[in-house]
Amino acid sequence: MIRLTHVVPVVGLLSCAFLVTVAPAQEIAREDALKDAEAMEALCNEFGSAFRGIDGSEMVRETTEEGMLAKCEKSLAQLEAVEKDVLPKLQPPMAGFATKYLPEDTEMENPAAIAMAVTNRFFDLGVKPRDLDRDVGDCFSDLYQGMANVVKSRKASAVYLGDYVKDMPDPSFYVEDKRAQIMGTWKTILQWAVKFDPDNEYANARIATIDGEIDAVATALEADIDAKTWAGHMAGFPGPGEVGALASTAVEYLRNDRDWGKAEKPSEVLAVAVTGPWEVAETNILGQILSWRLPVHVAVTKPELKERGVARVYELSMVGKIGAGKAPPFDGFWVGDSWMMRLSKVPEPQ
């Protein structure tokens, strides 16, 4: 007797090797071989569709995080259903069939080689492809690959999810108040990776540290918020215009802007500080000045920020109308950097 090791899925585990005891070529009555071939064909007809969509590659790829997480839930449920309801019914007859008919030198990673080896074995026993609705080699190979793909898809999905988090930029790349939330999503993705493959090295290692990373980001954010102060109007503003009046005009403009005060989820515009002199906004091809811009800081808040006693400060340039010179009315704005600070440090709403 010759014993070969073939890797196949085992219920409740990601992978396990079972020993297929392959007997040397022996005489098997054609009638018995035909019955075994018909039984394999019946297994293929009954269970083949259960592996649809499980092709050995990742099953969670999507263009958005929301879509990816939805696929995680759906795909893992499919894999677990196959492991619970299909594999226990397939493994015993598949193992018995392999013991009886699988040649010992079969290339188990090559589906075509598996199919050909089994087909040739049955041909030698007098069972021809015309004797069956489906070739017995194809039936066995398809089911074997389906079983193996359960393991492969679990591992590939876990690798994909781990790599997704691994390839993310450093948290400092993101806006401060979004960092902890974004990292929380990373944690969820890593937890899915471990559900697909409990042995995934990167996901396990990162899950062990990410709560500490999130806490550190949140602590650093609060310290940064505490440290920020309101710049106020620049000293010695050269004009034209007076800083208080210009700031009030900018506040009114932003409170009526469709993307700020009039947005579907509006920002509450609290205060504006003029932080620099008028600067050139646009010129024509001859270098002649068409419009001017006024550098300002604008403090805004929203309900979720207000609950935390926080305002966000934006660095803007309020852009004047073409031909209006260094004066309102404003006709748009450019957005620069932003940061958060305590509401208590922002002047009373103007």
C-alpha cells in the first residue's frame, strides 16, 4: 500500500492534511467502477453549485470600504455554510474515491491533471466517457478544487484585507478629527481578516496594537486642540477697509453660502479674523490684475463638534469680484489648511 498526503479542507479548520491510502493498480470490476463513477457524478450534480463564487481568490474586493465590509459578511457566511452543510457530506465519499481510484503520481495542484488521471484510470477499467453524462474525472476534479478553494479563498480574503490596512497612509495624513474613526474602521477590517483566517500573521499582530494606536491618536488630538489659539485680526492692517467690517461681511457671505451656512448639514459660522493684507487673486494673460483676495481665518462648528466643545478653524482667502478692486462684495473663496480648537477660545459669534 502507498500512502499519499493531499491537502483538503476539513470542517472547522482552515486547512488540514488527510492521508489518502492509494492502493497499487488493482482489478476492479467494470460494474463496480461504473457504479462509483455514477455516484461521483451524482455528488457533482448535488453539491457542485455550492462552490459557485468560491474560486480560491479573495471574495471581498470592492471599490468602497462599505461595499468591502458588506462582502465580508456575505462571503464569510457562504464559506461557513459550505463548511457546515457541504464538506461533511463530501469528505467521506471523496476520500474513499481517492483511495480507490486516484493514481499516486497525480499532480494535485493541477485540476486538468487530476481530471485526466481519474478519467484514464476509469478508461482502463472499461468505463468510457460515453457511459456517463459527465466525465468522472471532471466531476472529481471539480469537487476537489471546490473543497480546496474554500481554504484558499479564506486565506486570500484575509491577505487582501490585511494588505488593505497595511497600505493605508499614516494616520497623520487624515484630518485630525477623522483619524480615530478611520482607524476604527481599520480595526473592523482586521477583525474580518482574522475571521477569514485566524492564522493571518499581519492581522493578528496589528489587532494587538491598534487599540493603543487609536488611544494615542485621540490623546494627541485632544492635546493639539487644547494648544491651539485664535489668531485674531492682524496688527496694522494696511487697508483698504477696516478689519471688523471686512470680517462681518465675510461672516455674512459664508452664512449664506450653499456649502457652508446653507448646506444640507450646515456649518455654524462663528467668527472671522482678517489675517493678512489684500493679495492678488487673478490676473489676465498680460499680467493685469482682475481680482483680489483677503486672507482670513474662519471658525465654524457643527452639532457633533459642539457637543465636544470644539470648533474647526479654516484658513481661507475671500475672493472679490472681478474689477471690484480691494473691496467686497466677495464672490467665492479658496480653502487652505484647517485645524480644531476649543470653542471657549473662539470670539463670540459676530
